[in-house]
Amino acid sequence: MISEALIFGLFGLIVGSFLNVVILRHGARSVGGRSGCMACSAQLRWYDMVPVFSWVLLRGRCRSCRAWISFQYPLVEVSTAILFAIIGFAPLHIVFKLFSLAIVSLLVMITVYDMRHTIIPDEWAYSFAVLALALSFAGLPPGTDTVQIILTLCAGPITALPLFALWAMSGGRWMGLGDPKLALGIGWLLDVPLGLYAVFLAFVIGALVSIFVLLPLGYLRSGRGITHLGGSGRRFTMESEVPFGPFLVASCVLVWYANMYGLSLLFF
């Protein structure tokens, strides 16, 4: 299982590199085509695109113009590798592992894109929901009765309902509609009550990060290094817009992986 985890992890490095391309080009240009420096447009050679290692060897700078290369690149690659390796080590059938890899890839893209643009692309949220629903039905034992099938179908809407209610009551001021769409997939992936637990945990994580990390950081730094938090050129304050999607993804992955390994969670 350790060797399988290593293989999955190495595969995750490669996939993470591709995910960076999709995230940065989504809505701007085609995913196809040669990669180039975002500052000088110089085409990158193959040895400048080796996941993580090229960024380290280049010390985070473009070989041609010496402009800074975003830390997002190695961070996404390493995160994807770790998440893939954990799935590879899990006691799951290979079919479930492959479905899980696709789901993790979508969740990574959603997280980073939401942090950059404070929006969750519909096609990614719906793709995650479809894969989560398929994985949920694949996990049902043969001969499952109609009641259980209906309960499985309802898990997504039930989990999304609290966030949808917040969006509806606030007219979109408290929360974007992308978050309930994301929660739909979370409900199908985790089922009830774990889906609702993940939503609650997302609020806890969001509150802790906002109070103990983002708020102090916003007063210590000018805001230029805090990508898209609090607006361009402004420091983070309690009134700043903070994307909720990353917290939903973090809580979902935490609960999902714990359940994958049969680890007990608080209250469950």
C-alpha cells in the first residue's frame, strides 16, 4: 500500500501541474497551447515545468525576465500529491480511488479559483456534484431498497439547504450561490448527517482562520500579498469579502478522509 501511495502521490504532482494551468486559464484562454511566463510571455522549456523541482531550482523566478513565479504553482502541486497519496493508501477498491482522484482534482481547482476570484465556476461545482452522486450510488449495496435510494438522493439538497437559505435571506450579501451548489456535492459525497456536520465545521474553520490568521495578517501587511482578500490595495478587515468555498472544501476533505479510514469524528 505504501508503494501505491507513492505512485498516486507522484501522479498527483503531474495532475497538480495541469490543475494550475486550468485554474489560471479558465475563462481567459484555451487550456491547450504552450505555457509561458505571465510577465514576459517567454515560452517555457520542458525542464522549467517539472512540478515543484523547477520552481525550487529557479528560486521562484522566471529564467528569462527574473519575474516572481507565484507560490501557487508548487503549493497546488504538493497539495494535490498529498491528497492523491492519502487516497492511494486508503483501503478502497481501485474504482472508488479513481473516482476520488477526479473529485479531489475538482475540489483543488474550486478552492484555488475561489480564493483568487471569490467565485465558484458552475461547471466545476456541478461536475463535483455529479461525481459525488455517482460515487454515492456506487457505494450502495446490491438490492438497496427504494427508501434508501431516495434518502441518498435527498442528502445533497438537505446539506445545501442551510447555505441556500442564507443566500436567499441575505439576497446574496452573506454568501454567494456557488457555496450551496458546492454543498450539494458535499451532501452526496458524505451523506447525512456527515454532510451537515461538514457544513457546520466549515463555519468553525472559517471563523478561526478569519480571526486568528487573516485579520492579524491584514493589519501586519499592506494587503498586496493577500490575494483577493479585502479587495485590491486594501488590508483585510471584518467587513472584507472572504470566499467561503475553501472552508467548505477543507471541512469536506477532513470529514471525507476521516470516514475513508474509519476514523471516529466528534459526535459521530
